[in-house]
Amino acid sequence: MTTYKDAISNICKNIHTGLINFDTPRSKASTPTQATSEFITNKQQGDWAEDVIFRAINGNSDEIVAVKYGKSDNLVAGEPGFEKLFNDYQDELDTIGKRPDILLFNKCDFDEQLGYDISSQKSTEINEYVSKAIAGIEVRSSAFLINKYTEEVNRIIRENTDRAIELKNEILSGYTDLLQQKRPEFIQILQQLDENSVRTLDFRKPSWHSSQRLTDLSLKLSEIKECLKNIQKRNSLSITPKIEDIKVVYKWIMTYGVPHYYVQVFFDRIYGISFKYLLELISNPDLEDIKYFIEQDAKNQNKTTIKIPSQDGICLAQSLTQPSHHSVRKELNKGRLLFYVKFDGGEAFLDKCNFDSLFSCNL
């Protein structure tokens, strides 16, 4: 019988070493020297997202218990003790791998003495307990309302589709004679242009200037080309695992044999995918720029990030109530001040069927 560890290991053998080489030691991160307000706000948002998932599971299940597990210290670069904390964390990554933020346990395996938060427990003290978990969840957060984003994207696609079809009709009714002379294949291309083909159609735009009509035709074709570009560009929000995390998540799985998942929390929806599905995607180069995208993420210190369209994941919650938020002042050494946003409250309404489907359990 193939174990979960075996399945993950077999998939990883098919991932191109130029993307991730599991046989080489990971590159250790250098110690940050100075935190920023943006960094702390992003961390606060991530902590809020984790808490939303944690409360939603424990507030809606008699069978499953969520336990906080990932490192959650509030020290930041520039504060006393941060360097030791950071180095200890790096050592743990090399020893057991990266802890997921949340562990799920069957009720019968939940240790009430350890409680709902084992994030400060040393790994050596809880190794056996962690191995009893049925899932580990890495929580990612995104400062978007996905419904509003989708509405705007659909508006842009609709407007550009309408305009492209309008231009097509203008050209076929008024410039067919010029196309017959210059590029007759354009007639067939334009005849194919409709609400479905706009998502895949492409052509090289001409640049004609020897008469006013040719100039006008060239401009219309150029505008169609721009409309197609607006329609076909990636117009979805994503689930966003970082490349640098893949090896340390793999290490954690090899240590404990517990299935791992990514959950992306937007401010109005929540999506999830399994780590196994992620690996299956990136082991197939033919799916790059179709089912997944690899980019340098400017919003995340330019770290290389895998982006999987959220709609390709499983929707775990179709609505959330919004958290409250307020400004906080943090004073560092030498009187340096940082101001950041803290989030409180907010509720996620989990879809039980989808939750059970993703995690193979009974919420």
C-alpha cells in the first residue's frame, strides 16, 4: 500500500530540478535587520486569516479539532531577542521542516492538556502527537474582495468583447477590398471572431500608412489586438505558495507523514488546495501559464511564487463577515516608531461538503 509520504516523494521525483532540487540543501535565509510597517500589517493580516480558519472549524465541528501549530511569535527585526528567535526557526526548518499554521485532529486524538495552541511547544516534546494529526493547513491571506474583483474583470471582458466584435463588423463591411489586396487571410480570422474565440484568437497586427483608408484599417486592427490582449491576460486572483517553502513543507511531510494543504483567505471567500495537487501541477511543465504561473511577487519581497487560479481550488467558504481594524503604534529601539493595522473579529461560513471533500474528513 502506497503511503502519503510515498505518493509525495514519487511526485517530487518528476519536478524539474531547475525549479526545485530536493537533493540539495535549502538556501538559508539571512537575518532581517529592520521591520517595516507594511511587513507588520501583512503579518497581522496573516494572523487574522489563520484565526478566522481556526475559529470557523472549532465553532462548527463536533468531530474535528483545529490546533494552532505554526510559529506565532510577535517579535520583529530590530527588537531584542529577534535574532535568536530567527536562528532557532532556521534550525527547526532543517530539522523537521516548516510547521503548517494549523493542525486538524480527530476529536478522539485531541490532547486537552496541550490545548488549542501548541505553537510554542518544542518539536521534540510533541513529535508523537503531531503525527496523529489528519491534516496540516498553511494559511495564506490576500487583501482582496474576490467578488468585487471578479465583477470588475467580467466588466472589462464584456466591454472589450463588444468593442472587438463592433470593430470586426466595421472592417468586414468597409475594408474587405483592402484586405483582399493586402492580407486576405485576415478576412477568415475576423469571420472567426466571436464571444468564444476572443479568448484564444491572435494575429500579428499590420502597420499600413500608404493611404488614409489603409491607416484607418491598421488602427482598427490594432485596437482589436488590444481588446484581445485585455481579454486574454490572466484575470484571476490566486492561491500563492512560495517556491522557497516547497522544500521545507516536503521536509515536514517526510518527518510526520501528515497530509498538507494550502488555504487562501480573501476578505469575502476562502479557497483551498492540497499540497499533492500543487506538486502534480508543477511536475507538468505543459501546464505552466495555463493551470499555474510562476512569478516574482513584488508584494512579497520579490520572492518566487506559484500562482494557481483560485477558481481551480475548492471554495471552503463563500462568505465572510468583515473584521474590524485599527491602527497600532509599535516603538522599537532608538525610538523608532512603526504604525500598522491590526484586524479583529470576522466570521467565515464554511461549506461543509467542500471542506469534507478537500480534507477527506467529516467536519
